Amino acid sequence: MDNSEILLSINKIFAQVFKNPDIKINGNTTSDDVKNWDSLNNIILVVMIEDFYKIRFDLDEVQNLKNVEDLCNCVAKHLNL
């Protein structure tokens, strides 16, 4: 699994969290780009990604995420890719 596959899976999670089946994210997507991406939805997003991949992020990792690419890289790191 590479970052493009991770991005596709994460896009599906975004669609669920933000209740928008047409949402399209890319590596440069930030919270400023997604309607209703607030702190609560960020927590929900992180938990759903952790559950999907059966991984756990530490607080520093989550706090240092700047965009979706950082998120994909973090998932890949936890999956040892």
C-alpha cells in the first residue's frame, strides 16, 4: 500500500465524517479547504482513521499535521511502509 492508496481510503473516511460523498481531497488539502472541518470533526476523523488502519497516533503526531499529505505519511509510518 502506498500513499495514493492511503489517500483513497482516507478520502472515503472524509466523505463519511463530513457527510459529503462527493468530497475530493488531495495531499495539499487542509482544514481551511473543507467545510465544517473543526476541532470536533478533526477528532472524529483521526479516530476513524486509527480504527480503519488499526493504528494509534500519538498526540505530537496529530498536533503536527499540516495537511492531508502529512496525515498519509503518518499512516504509512505506522503501517511500516
